[in-house]
Amino acid sequence: MSKPDTAAQARCWEKMRRPSPELLRGLRGGALAAARDAGPDRYDALLAGLRRERVDRPVVFVGAGTCGLGAGAARTLEAIRRWLAERAVSAEVVEVGCIGLCSEEPIVDIQLPGRTRLSFGGITADRVPDLLEQVMGGTVPAEIVLGQFPDPQGLLQPWDDVARLDEHPFMARQRRVVLVNSGIIDPGRIEEYVARGGYSALAEVLASRTPEQVCDEVEASGLRGRGGGGFPTGRKWKFARQASGDQKYLICNADEGDPGAFMDRAVCESDPHRLLEGMAIAAYAIGASRGYIYIRAEYPLAIERLRQAIEQARAWGLLGADILGRGFGLEIAIKTGAGAFVCGEETALIHSIEGRRGMPRPRPPFPAARGLFGRPTVINNVETLANLPGILERGAAWFAGMGTAGSKGTKVFAISGMVRRTGLVEIPMGTTLREVVFDIGGGIPGGRRCKAVQIGGPSGGCVPESHLDLPTDYEALKAFGTIMGSGGLVVLDESTCMVDFAKFFMEFIQSESCGKCIPCREGTRRMLEILQAITRPRRREDGPDALERFQGIMQLRELGEMIRATSLCGLGQTAPNPVLSTLQWFRDEYEAHIYDRDCPAGACKELVGAPCQNACPAGTEVWRYVAHIARGEYQEAYRVIREALPFPSVCARVCHHPCERMCRAGSTGGEPIAVRTLKRFVVDRVSPNTYAPEVRPAAPGGPRIAVVGAGPAGLTAAYYLGVAGYAVTVFEREDQAGGMLAGAIPEYRLSRSQLRHEIDRMLVANIELRYSQALGRDFSLDDLLGPMGYRAVFLATGAHHSRRMGVPGEDGLEGVIPGIRFLKEYNLHGRELARGRVGVVGGGNSAIDAARVALRQKRVDSVAVYYRRTQAEMPAYREEIDAAWEENIAIRTLVAPVEVIGRDGRLAGLKLISCRLGEADASGRRQPVPIPGSEHVVELDTLIVAISEQPEVDGLSGLTLRRNGTLVVDPESCATSRPGVFAGGDVVTGPNSVVDAIAAGKRAARMIDNYVSGRLLRSLPKVRLPGVYIEPVQADEEEAGSAARVEPPLLTVSRRRKNFAEVELCISEEQARREARRCLRCDLEFTQPA
Amino acid sequence: MMSDVMRIEVDGREVEARAGETILEVLRREAVHVPTLCHIEGLPPSGACRMCIVELEGAPTLVPSCSYPVAAGMKIRSRSPKVLAARRMIVELLLSSHPDDCLYCGRSGRCDLQTLARDLGVRHRRSRPRGERRERDVSSPSIVRDPDKCVLCGKCVRVCEEVQGVAAIDFVGRGARTQVGCAFESGLNVSSCVNCGQCILVCPTGALSERSCVDEVLEALADPDKVVVVQHAPAVSVTLAEEFGLPPGQDVDGRMVAALRRAGFDRVFDTSFTADLTIMEEGSELAHRIRSGGVLPMLTSCSPGWIKFVEQFYPDFIPNVSTCKSPQQMMGAIIKRFWAQREQVRPQDVVSVSIMPCTAKKFECGREEMGCDHVPDVDYVLTTRELGELLRMHGLDLSRLEPEAADTPFGERTSAGKLFGASGGVMEAAVRTAHWMLTGRELQELEIGPLRGLEGCKELHARIDGLQIGAAVVSGLGNARRLLDQVRGGRKDLHFIEVMTCPGGCVGGGGQPIGADAAAVEARMKALYAIDRDAPVRVSHRNASVKRLYDEFLGEPLGEISHRLLHTHYHRRDVLK
């Protein structure tokens, strides 16, 4: 696929042309005709003024298209006029259309006499006085300037230090043929269009070409219909030209209906004469004397601009009878439609113009043979027609020089959705979607990842992120299973649920289907019903409804393919596409909805309930305790937390808070609620005695359960089993409990006394804890289930084995320490193994922990972390990386170790190689690619290897393991391959978060209970919705305005650098209540006052 | 260039096709059964139901055979697994939003959807209809609409607009909420619906049906205090047989009379009698208009759908419409005002029932003009279909009954009156009598070829006794529209125009048995012609009972009593159009 050549890149706008002599001669009225007659000087002066090559007084241009007006351009205009009037500044104010950068609207351009035109973004009325003050005074406010217009003739003085607008990242890759005048000229003045070469192509065509030649030229250019289908325009014309009929019609289809697509509107509003000229050329070519513009009534501004343009063109002799004296006549009428999506389908559109209900009819016969009022008719879309002046003026070869083998020219796209810059872009065909999203659109805001791009609106399909290198080419897109469509391009990020997204389109189709043919009407309804069943909870999840849901996926595909094969019109034939393509690329999301009753993106409200609760692996009712905090009911808050988590204060300190990532306050433009900080506030304030579990006494001689490993997973399982009345024995290898919480997490993050207290309280009456008992050393699984008499075993031995780097020199050198060993030696036994210059290899939490612990050890001079990707790809928690960085730990990225260098049996240094990021791998992360010859050595005294951890396999023999040593369990029941043996936590998942381990322990306890009681080892997925109503607290007015997230106070760097005092501190009550009141209370959607 | 005849391949077999034909036409000729729900012979294809899809080699989708033109060398698979799977799924989709009440549905056994589900072997469906029922429209005296049973094939909409030129109904709403309805979602009764019932005939399901009076009639029959008198229209005796599974075109006149008596009707009269009477009155009116320079052309008034049509769409033609009541209403008036008096029964104790091929008659008998002192001349109208139902309910098997004669005096008819049942029949009977009235001589050749047959528009230009007479016959209101527009446009050569609402006349009426195609309607028509051919008395003015009625009661045509009982006037009607 050809990339845009550099020359074109530097010049996204086509060169301005002068009106041709041919045109000038033929004009029957208007300013140019008058100037023509008044002589060359007058003519040249007029032209220069119209082309803004010369302005006598300041000109202020305001983007006043529908997008601009929506952003407040009307008030901006008013403010500009007021400012000018108050200061008695003589300036011209011009309303222009849309330049395409809609996210920067309202856009205001200012051109001072003799200077180039400047463009500014986001000029709401309140910013007007400041802007005008500065610019009129000759200074440019740098933070809001978008750029200055290029001045190819070099007549004007450019502004210093202001980038050129055509080099703006949004513009640089564009090639503006259709949009060449958009947002630049005054659409209300035909003079400006003509002065820039408008209507010259028409004049030339009428004067010197036969209609057949025009058809040939257009066919040779390779122009294809821009409305969606991509039918070769020249060929369509020839069919109509050859069809017999006393009257032929040309229809411009401006019934743009795709959600999020508005390029036709922009052309009609910003450059209406380009469309009229295109229509005149097309009508001449096919032999039509009447033309219609079919446009939806929802586009009042576009209709107004077109009306005005038609009037002006008639007055100048460019429409009506005998155009330019060449004997060809064309009348154009505007027909407004009620805005039905199906009326974009050509036969339905024809019915609508004929005054009937917009319903399609079967083709053949095609409109080119029998169309409007039974006569041969050509229907072209706005963008198609707007391409014609360029093609006829510069020739087929010029046009065919842009684009790909089968798709010529440019295409206008409307970018919307989760992307930084939204708006209209015109790019050469063949530009990849990745370029459009990331280079032009600026990528995804908020640090989220791009998930997919929906192209082609409701008729199109989605392209997953991994395939964004797909070129914008009719055939390539079709082969991929989507369509070019009219150019709607919606960017989706991780917060979009693909099932919900497909459902949106199905709802759209259901409300827009004309209802005529059965597959489209009934089939899409059925599809919608299935999607609704998938995304909604049912009273009973195991009844026939569930069966219906399970059939869903199979039936969706079958139905979709039938609808595609049998529907009457294009709307129906393409209606299943959004479902089929999301099903193809995101089947896992469908399955999560169906089998797990979960929406991974957190978007399907009815499944998710409160997103915070849904996101918590342990199912904590986050919304509920936050609501209690807001009301000052801290004890209730504590109970809610404790109900779900046996480790409240641990979680209040070290939880990676997935709840905050899904918090709706954060996904709707603001910042998420600081949930962990609030939890910390509660656990620090409320006595743990507030919650006393009711423990059922263990029956003498009742079933006994063994738990191996006293980490968070093991202790949680033991706790819940103990409470349920089982006699539990916990075997711990170390001489203290806590697992990784004690061994790996440094004390500055989690105070040891807190941890000990928490564990002590968990050890309820039925639990016995035995220390220094290691599986495989002191006892075996056979012992537990045999002579020792346990009915079931829960393995939670964790992942304590640091992986090796696999580079030469790694083994046997003094000073090279596995990460976990390093942490445990310090955390459990107080031994400081690091000294001098310390290097840590790895990018996960244990690497950062090791680095920060090392930094605190007495003999250490400096610490550096080496990671092979960039910081963005580091798996460690963001705040940990930030803290490490603050503490002066060097973080060196894009380096990979290649050799450990030793001297005399002791570590001397580490040889690294620099990397760059290559293609994405299966995990979606971009792979580091070593750069040959970039090897270099850093001198080290201590090297801590903390790449990753895996379980130690001692004592696991007989169980099914993965290659990395983790245990294979049934995810639903935690059961291993050996009956009676269950497992959870890091030994199953590899290194994972505390809250996931707690969740595994809870699930295992439930399943072991099931196992021992002889029940099925299954739990039906259940939708957990908020069920308790808590009266909300009204926020006062002042508060409602300012809603900044509370940040916990941190110990200053100087006070924490060489000690293990807790870094994160607690917030005040006032802060806590204020933060809690920020909560959007998603739960209220599901609860009722009693 | 393409030759007219070409060869195409159908299911691996070469067959002949002609340019301009659709795939469906070829397949049907080749006896390949292709199911359709929305196809109407003679109208442009709509392509809505997708049942007729076939696989066309090289086409990206399945193509609808009803609209797809043949091309030389095309290869078609009409029953490939893909095609069958699609058809079955379409039926399943329809069923998934269809109420489960076949057992209680009037169309059970004659329902296209039922047949398709059976024939295509649809034995289960994966989703059930979701509760919400839509209200039935029972506002019309003639037609009941049940949107829940509608499959939106659009045939009713097209017949109403394209055949009848009425366009009372159209699609309303979008997507799955689309339904067929009147403007502003009003009831049929306030729409421009002319009650012709052609929509019922084309409806593949029970979504459209006549407003049934069977229960009311049963009640009257069971009431010992009521004298129940029944009249039957000329076109009923040649179609009723179809209700009993016999082929179209059989006349069961005498057996029907016997059956009606067994069912409990006290008197059985023949509406053809008043058809003869109508000829006397209408013929006299026409002669009077011609002689006295009255408003011409005169338009017939027997067809109540047509009357409402004129009132709504062509009120300027109301003066042209004959003032004669329709034969049904004439019979009704005579029964209640003359026969009852003679039999010494109070008119309110007489229940006057008529058996009509027509749903608009149900509307007509309730018109204000059609009664006296709030006692309607006709109480209940049963369609041919309802009569079939009533007789089946009584266990009366037509084929096993001995024919009986209708009651005197109004059971006597001529075959001219019987001809009223076919389009052109009124005109033919009128011409026979007009010739006699104008010349005093009987017409030599009674059968008038140009006025016979299924064509929608027939004309006759003849010279009778020096007078150049122009007559036109139209059936189907779309044809009436075109003719009236010509007259509005200044056409002067016509004196008398017969208009029948339904294509083919009453033999194609909206109350006739379901499932008749053009050939069946033609067979019904031919049965009437056969009756005429074999009849002893073939002109209305020779009906002895009619003459006696004039002698004993009416006096003379257009006389004072006639005027009071047999004539009426119509008025402009404003409806939503």
C-alpha cells in the first residue's frame, strides 16, 4: 500500500487555482463578471481579496458549522463582534465552515493585514477578549494556537515560532481534495469558491468535452462511490447514459445516517458550491436536466447553505437553463427527508422523493435503468460528487495517482470515539487505520488501550487493535469482513464492551429497519433479543432462559448469515455485520457474558451492577462502605469491608484496587474514587473488634481439612472453613505466617504489626497453625489424605522460586541473588544481602520492591532497575514505580541482560544490550528487539534477579502442572487433578495480587465444603447487584463544582529514604467524607428506599 | 442481441425461458413449487417476504425469484440446502412473533403461514413471542384487523392502493414495531376504506377477516318470536361449493336453498329478483335521464364499496350515480315494508338476513339511508364464507341435499338478474331491457360478448333505435378511477357506466371463498353465463313476479312508492384519505 509521498505530506491542501478564462467569459452576473468588465486591475484586486492573499483590515474567521455551533461558536461570534464594537476596531468577521478538527471547536482564525492567517482552537466566548487583545497586539498565545496557514506565494509575513497548520499532526498526513476549501472559505459567497478555481472544471467540460468523454474520464480516474458500496462511478453513469428515457435524473444522496458520520454535512455546510459543480458535471455526463439533493431535515444549516448556493449559482448562470451559454440546462431541487437511515438506500430514497414511504424495492431493475418516476436515474453520494471538479480539472491520471491499486483518490473519515483528536480527515486511500487512529487521531486518552475500530457504521464491522495495519482500501476492508462505508470511524478502548456495542447497533437497526422484509425485520429483532438476554440478568439463571442464552452465540451466527444472504436491501444485508465481526474477534467477551455472567469491560450495567463491586475479585461491596463513610457511619463501613475480606488492613495498604480502574467516576472524564485510601481511613479508625464472626464449633470427630501454606489464600480458606465448623490445620514452611505478605512485601508498604494482628484475629477457634512444616520435606499429600486423616487438602504454597535470566555467568557468583530470596532474607530474618552498587533486573512489583528494599539497606550506595521494554509496559503498579523514582532509584528501560560478568567468583558487572520495541506479541505488548552492537557493561556489586516467580514443585508430584510449574486446577472449583486436593493463589496463577489470592481462598473454602458434604463442585455464575439502599448525602453546591480526588499523604522522601516507616499515611475524616461524597452511587440504580 | 427465448438451468435441468420473465414465472411453469407470501399475480413484485429466494450461481446473496429477471445461461438452484435452510428460518422467525392460537383462528386450515410451517417441516422454534399483544381493530362494520397475526407481507396494502386505488392502509412504524395501519393510527371505520374486503382475500393469515355475524344469525334462528328471512345474492350460488371443497364454477343454487331451510330460515328469497327490479328502475332512470337531458353518464349503484368510493374521492360524480338502491337493499325494503305487511308480521319481528359475496354489504345495510324509523331493511349480512361456516356448523353437506326452489314470490328471477354476479352483468341485463324499453322489441342476440370476461375495463358502443349509446363496464376501483378521470377530463361518449368494486365483479367479491386465483374467478363467471344460456327467461322485464309487484304494490317504475322504498341519495363524505 502506497504511503503518501513526502511532498504531499508537506502540503495537505491542494494549490489554489484561478478562475479559468472559459468560465469568466460565460458568467452572466455577479461580482466577478462585473470586475471582468471593469478591466484587469479591478479583477486582480477583487481576486486577491477573495482569495485572502491581501486583506486590508483584520479578518476574524469563526468555524460556524454545526460542530462549531454545537461547541458554542454562536456565543464566540457574538463576543467577537462585541469586542470589536467596544474597541471600535474595524475588522471583518467571517463565518466559515468546518476545517475538520472538531475536538478543537470553536475554532477562530485571525488574519492581520500582511500576515499569514492564524488558527486557534477551543475559543469559547470567555476566551475571546484575551485572544483578540493579544493577536491584535501582535503576540500569539502559544498554548491555544493550532498553527498558521501556509502561504505558497510567499506574499505574507509568517509568524515566528508558530508551526504551520498543515504540519499539525492532525493535518500532516491529510490530502485535502474534497475538503480543500472547508473551514477556509465563506460558504455563503460563491465569489470565494469561484476565485479559488471553482466552476472552472464545469466551464471546461461544457465547452470542450462530450458527455461520453466525461464518463470516460471519470471511469479512467477510478473514482468509486463514496457512500459505501464503492461502485465505479463512471460505469454507473454509462448505464444510465445508455438507458432509454425521455427524462433522466441525477440525485445527490445527502441522507447521511451513520451514527458518528458527518462528512456530507460538512461539505454541504462548508463548500456547497463544490457539490453543485460536481452535480452539474454529473448531470451533463448522464444527460439529466433535473437534479435532486436528498438531505435530511436534521441538517438545517446544510439545507440553508445549499439553498443559498443554488440561488447564487442560478444568478451567475451556473445553474438553470443554458448554463454558461453552452446549451446545457440543469435545475436542482432540494428534497428534505425525515431522517430515516433506510432512505440512504437508493430505491428507498427514490420512493421517498416520489412522496411515498421510504421502503426499498428489489433490484434489478437498477435505478440507472428504472429509477425516479420510472426514469433512468443516477444516485451519487455527496463526497463522490464533490470529487468531480478536481478530477475533471486535473485529469484522471492525477486522481488515479493517489491511493491504491483498486481504490483511487482520497477518502474522508469522521473519527470519533475514544481518541484524542476527533473530527473529519481526508486521507489518501491506503493509509492504514493505525495511522488514522494514532498519528492523526493522537491515540487513546487516559492511558487506556485501543481495543478496536468500528468502520462503516451499522453496516460495517470492527477491526481489532491487532489488525489496525489494515489499509483503507475497498477490497482490503471487504476481505477483512468490514466495509469502507461512508467513512464513519469509531475508536473503541478497553472500557467499551463489544457485546454492548453490537447491541447498540442492533438497536439502531431495529429502530431504522423499514420492516418490509422478514429477515431484516424479524431476524434483527431476534438478534437483539439474544443480545439483550446475554447482557441482562434473569430471575433464574438456570432456567430455560439460560439455555436460550447458551444457544445465543450459535444462533447469532446462523441468523446473521441468513439475514445477510436473504435480506431485500443493503441495510438488511449488512445489518448483522457489527454482531458477526465482534463475535469473530471478541468471542471471549460474549462467552464471559454468557457463561460467567460478567462484562469484562464493565459496561453492561445490568450485569455489572456497581462496577467497583464487580471489579473486586473478592466481591467487596465497595459502593456500600463508601456510602457509609459519606454518612459518617464508619463502623458499618468496617463491617461491610470485613464481611468480604478477612484481611481488611492488608488490603487497605497493598491492594492494587481494580475497583478504582473500573470506577465510573473515572471512566466518564473525571477521576476515580480513591477507594483504597478510604478503606485505609476506615481500618485505621475502627476497632477490629467491631466485627466478630460467628464461628460454628467443630464437631468432635467431624471432617478435618489441611491447608498448606499460610499466605493470604491459605489463611482465607482456613478462616472460612473454620467459621463454617471444620477443624482446620494450617501447615506453614516458615516460622511465621503471612506468606508473601510477610516475606515479599516490604514493611514500608505494610506494617508488620498490622499484619500480625490481622492474622491473629483470623485464627478462630477451629484453626490450628503449625510452623516450619514444609510439604515434600516434612509430610506429603499421601500422608495428609492417608494416615493423617484429612478429608481434603487446600494447597496454597505460593510462587517463591525466582526465575533465572538464562544468560551466561548467572550461576555460582557471589552477589547474584534471586529476588524473592533477597526480600525474604530481609523481611523474615532481617539479613541485608545487598551492598554497593545494586542492579535489579525486572519490571514487576517484586523488582521494584527489591529495589526499594535494597535502597534502605545500610551498605547500599545506589540502586538501578533494568527493564527490557519501556516504562509503559512495566507490570509493576504505577505508584510503586513513581515512588521508586522519587526515592532516586534509576530506572533504565529498553535494556536486556546478555551476560553476568564475574571476577574471582564475585559479581563484577552486567552486560546489557539496548532494545527497541517491535511488533506486538500474543499478549498485545510490543516485543523488545535487541539492537545489534549496542552491548554495554554496567559495574555492579549486587545483582538482584526479579524477572518473575514460579512455584516450587516439591511435594506436588502426582498433580498436573503447567510447564512453568503452576498447578492446573478447574477454575470453577479449584480442584486439582487429584480428588480431595484443591489449590489456589500464586501456586495456581503465578505471581498475582493479594486480593486475587483472597478470592481464591474464599472460593476454595466453599468448594471444599461442597466436596466434603457431597455436593456438586459447581457454582452457577451469578449476577451480583447492589441490594441495600443507603440514603445518599447531598453534596453542597461548592463541592459539586470542584471534584478533585483525594490523594493520601506520603512520608516525604527524606524521611523515608533509609528506613522502613510506612510511606503512605492516612487521610483526615473531613477528606474521607468529602471523597466519599464524590461517589456517583451507581448502586442507586438498583436499590429503592425501604 | 438477446433472443426472446433462452435456456436456463434449474436444479441441474435445462429449461426454456423468455426474456422479460422472472425466475418465479419460469419455475412455476416448470411445476417447481416455490413458496411465496407476498406475491400477487399481475402486480409488480414487492420482494418483501423472501420466501421465494433461490440460489443463483455467481450472485453474492440468495435472490428473490419473484422479481429477478431471467438471463440466458443462468444457473438456479431452487431447493438447495442453503435455500431450504433460509426458508425454514424465515418461517421460524415469523412464528417467533406470531400468536399461538391456530386452533381458534378463523383461517386455520386455509392459512399460508400454517401451510408453510407444515410443508417446510418447521417443528420447533427457538424463541417464543414476547407477550405484548397489539389491539385488534374492530372499528369497521366489515373488516377486522388483527395486527398480531400479520406477517407484513404487504399484499393488503398493495391491493388497496394498486388495485383499488383507495390506499386506506399502509405500513406504519419501523423495525419490529412496523405494522399495517391507517393514517394517524385511527380505526378503519374513519379511514377511506371502502370495505371491499379484497385485502382479506389476499391476506395469507388470519390478520384480516370479515366482521362475522354468524353468532347473531344463530341467535335469531333460535328465537321462536322472530321470522328469519334470508336472501342470497346472484354470485353466491356459484361459489359456495368451494367452501365445501368442490372445484370452482359449480352452481349449487337449489341445494343451497334446501340447506338454508334446514338451517332454520323461514323464507328463502333470491336477490336476483330485486336485480330484475333494479333493471326496471335503473333502466327507466337511464331512459329518463337520456330523454330529459339529465346528468350523464349514469353510474350504477349496486356495489356499496364503489358508492363509498364516489362519496369520498369523486363527490362531484354523486349526481351521476343512479338513485336506485342496490338489489340487497331493495329486497330488504320490500321484505320489511311489503312482504311483512302482507304476512301480517311486524317489521321489527322480521330478521332480514342476506348472503352476500361482499363485505361492503355489511357496511351498506347499516347506512342511515337504508332503513326506516331506525329499523334497518337488512339486519345481518353473511358472506359466502360465513354461510359456509354456518352450514358446516349445522352439519349440512351440500352435495347430499336435494335441490329445492326458493320461496315465492321473491324467489323467482330471470337469468338477467343472475348475471349481476359478474362484471358486465348489470350492463348486459340493462341493455337487454333498455332495448325493449326503447324499441319495444327484444334484442336478437342476448349475449353481449364485449361485456363479458375478466377484463377490468370493457366498453360497448351501439346504436339503438337511432340513438348512439355508449356504455362502459369497469371492475376494480383502480379502473374506475382511471375511467372517471377520463370523464372528468371531458370524455363525452359514455351514457351508462357499470362499476363493480371488486375485480371481476361479485364473483371476485371480498366475501367469497379464500384462495381463488384468476382462473377460479373466471370459472365462477362462466357458471353464471351457463345459467343464463340455459335459462327460460333471460330478460328482467319478463319476470312475472316483478310485474306482479308493480301491479299490486309499486305501481310503475320511478313511481311514488318506488321512489320512497327503492331509491335514495348519497352525500359527500369526508374521511382521512
